[in-house]
Amino acid sequence: MKRFISYVIIAVAMAATVTSCVDEEEFDDSPTGNFEALWKIIDEHYCFFDYKKQEYGLDWDDVYAKYRVRISDNMTSDQLFEVMADMLSELRDGHVNLSRAADFARYWSWKEDYPSNFSDTLQRRYLGTDYLIASGITYRVLDDNIGYIYYESFSDAIGEGNLDEAINRLMLCNGLIIDIRNNGGGNLTNAEKLAARFTNEAVHVGYICHKTGPGHNDFSEKEEQWIEPSSNMRWQKKVCVLTNRSVYSAANEFVKYMACMPSVTIVGDSTGGGAGLPFNNSLPNGWAVRFSACPMYDTEGQTTEFGIAPDYKVSITDDDFDKGIDTIIEFARNLLKE
């Protein structure tokens, strides 16, 4: 049975689950109480424990023992924040964050240890100054009659009217490049809305689960994710989607969707991943913690938490950069001309 997932419904269900579990045991507002609360929230609701144990040997009980000895009720707020941030970094998950008024702890090694494969300087050469802006996207026709769209963040809203106008203006192009390099994610609805413009029939794009209990393996059955074709204007020609390591979260999902669409090729570097729908909770002292709560999978049932490989792996070369050429864009242009 086809199921078009409502992430709002899932989020509400998660909220009820998290609240009921936290209420079972109350922690006091002390360094020890806040540490215990944080460890338990992650222990009962984080969604990738088994996968990460297989990938790099993560053991959350061992992590508790490692960091609990660093906790003292005499420690300062800064010291507590540092210890808890270090503990969360063991999950190697860009969706796992700890925030307070003074700081925001994050795990950025998912992208910092890799080449950027994107340059604002090079992109300005391709966009020029006469590009068009339709809400969250910028676009133009390149000089070889290839359409080029750049979507910087799925947090930037885009309406159906914006997409109709953009597609209409690019309709006579021989092919289309959708560049989402450095798109760190945002609203899944925007990703779905854009992907729906590239198919004429419903497409199975993967699966999603949600937590049903506090155990590490307490999940619902995998529910199918589908993208229905837009009832508005749709693109019928070849497409290249450009990716790099800084494509994450909702943008990672967009790549998963587009890889299932007809006439679409993924070009560039592997994405950064982020395949768990994030959820928020709070500690006794008011600090907020965000974590991956609902795992998502591709059509083969494999998680994309650590990224999606492109159909063609292409990097910006130093020689091309010195010449003002974006190797990835040029590769896509040539591919679309074949």
C-alpha cells in the first residue's frame, strides 16, 4: 500500500512518546541530574545505535561510563556543557546538537574533513548578474542553452507559482542542472515539492520508521515513502543534480528522491547524510537537545545516514579553479548534451 508520509503526524506522535518517557523519571537541575537526563533521552529515543555500532563500534553504555566520571556537582555551567557536547559527538551525527543561550554544540566533522567542491567565486561567474530569483531559488539559462537552478537551503520557502514560472522560462533548454551544493537542509516539504516536478507518476523513494518504545530496537515497521507527480508544470528532459559533502538532512533526502526519478543523474561528491528526522527535547536546566529520532532509508532499505554516493564522482580540480572553471558544472553540462 502506498503511503505518503505526514511528518507532522509523526512529530506529534514522537512528542507524546518522548514526554511520557521523560515523565517516568524526573531529574534534578544539577550537573549530575542534567547529565543523566541527557544520556537517558538519547538512550531511549536516538534512532541509529545499532547501525553505528556496526559502522564504528559505538556502545552507548560505554559512552556513559566514559563521561560520567567527568561529572561533578561542583563543576561550572561551561564545564558541564563541554562534557555533554563531547559525549554527544560520539554519535557522529550532525542532527545531534546541544544548545543554550550562550552556545550551540554541534558535530561538524561530517563535512569539515572533506573537500568543499563548491566555490562562491566560481558560481558568480556562471550566474553572472542577470540571473532570476524566484523565492528560494536563483536560476538562469547558461550560454549553451542548459538551464541552471541553485537552491541554497530548503529552509527557504518556494511556492508552486515560483516553480511554474522558473520551469516555464527554462522550458526550451536542452537540459537542466539543479545545484544544491552546500544546502544543509531545511523543510522536507520544499524538497518534496521540487522533486514532484520531475515525474509523471507516483514514485517509491524509500522508507521511514518511528520509535515505538525506549529500547534501541523499538521501531515501527518500515513505511513506504512516495512522491506523487505535481499537478502543475513538470520537467520532461534530462536533469543533473549537483552534490557535495555539505548536502545534508532534507537536502540529502532530496537527492534520495531525485535518484529515483526518470532521466535524473547525480553528479559531484557524496552527500553528508543526515537520514534521521530530527526531534527536540529539553533538560532540567532548560538547555535544548536535538537528535535523530526517525530513521529514513532508500528504496533498498539501506540508511543514507552517512551520505549518498553520486552516479558520477567529480571534484573541482585546482587547475580548473585557477582558470575560473567549475569542474562539476562543466561535467554536468557535457553530460546533458550527450
